[in-house]
Amino acid sequence: MDRLKKQKGLVIILLVISLVLNGCNEKEIDDLTGKVISKGKDVVDYFDSFASNESVRYEAKVDTAIKISEMVKKFNLQEMDLKKVQSHDEYKKMIDNLNLMIQIINSKAGTNIKILSKEIGAYNTFMLEVKRYSPLIDNYNFLIKYSYELNPSDEESVNILLTKTVGFAVEAVLIFGGVFYQAAFVATGTFANAFGLTKLASLCGPCVSTVMSSMHWVIRNGIIEKVSEYSEKGVSSII
């Protein structure tokens, strides 16, 4: 029972942190959470400590980047050339690498990306829509590159790695999640929730906003109503 309470508390904490990062005031947070945070003093105290302590959030962000980087190095993952995937066997090797990266991100960044299929049907679809995979592989390759180059003492290096993690996660969900997003997202929190990026948004809101601001995937999927709203001043897209 205590464990369940802690898990619920953590979900609430991450939700509220995401709302705070998106500029919600106290009343808006209460309305969206049903004032549930007021029912647990320990949860509120922990949230206050986390949200108000920039060093705690920064340490958690760096720790997440380090864990992803260490796992990439542990499994010796390397960049891939999409043009070389010309057979089912080569496709399966590519998917094995992508699935390993997905497992790393799911375990270290709190996402829930689905494992990709290696079946012949998936391969046939891939051969018909190979260009659709290009952004995913690009983000994968950048994620590999910045994992090996990570400098934990450099916040820009950490942010780049986490931004590429977000980009890879978004592309994987769009291509393999079975859902085509046709609605515009007006806040980082909404975007993060839709793509299972709540933890990453709580640790590095600008990392998620940078991916949103690129909008190349949005245009591909017909979400063009509010493109200008997603540009974040001072954050250049690196996707």
C-alpha cells in the first residue's frame, strides 16, 4: 500500500512540475489536478523541494543523460546508414538497434515507446515508405553521436543529448505507435503527455520545446494550425 501511495505521489509530482514549467498558476494547477496535491502533505513537501531547488532538477537531468550515454557505450551502439538497408536481414539488424535504443530510453528516461516489429510485413511497409524513417534514423544517429561526446559538466551537452532523446522518441511514436496526431499542441505539457515524455519535460522543458519548435513532423502529419506558437525565443532547433 505504501509503495502504491508513493507511485501515485510521484505521478502527481511529475504532473504538477510539468504544469509549473508551462507557467500555470496555483489556481490552474488546482483545477487541473482536482486539488489532489493538497491531500498529501508529504507529496506537497517533496514537490516544493524539487520544484524550487534548481540544483536538484539539474542533477536529475544530468543523471538521466549520463545513464543514457553509459548504456549506449555499454552496448557499443553505432550510427546507421539508412541507404544500406536493402534486405529483410539488414532491416532486422536496424530494428534490433532501434529496439535496443528504445529499451534504453524507456528504462532511463521514463518513456513507454513500443518495441518495433521485425516481421516481413513491417519490412515490406518500410521499403514502401523508407523516407518516412529518415528523421527517426537521423535522430538515432545524433543520439549515438552525442552519447559518446557527452560532457556532464556542460549543460549544453546534456541538453543536446536529451533533446535528441525526445526527437527519437517522438519519431518512434509517430511511425510505430499506430496513431497519427491531427491536433495542435499548445503547451509543452500537452505535447509531453501525448508522447509519454512527462519525465523528460519535468527535467528539461526546453529540450521538449526545441523538438516542438522544429515542427517538421507536424507538417508531415497535417498539424499546421499553430506552428508559429511553438517557436521558443532563444532556443534554436537542433533537430
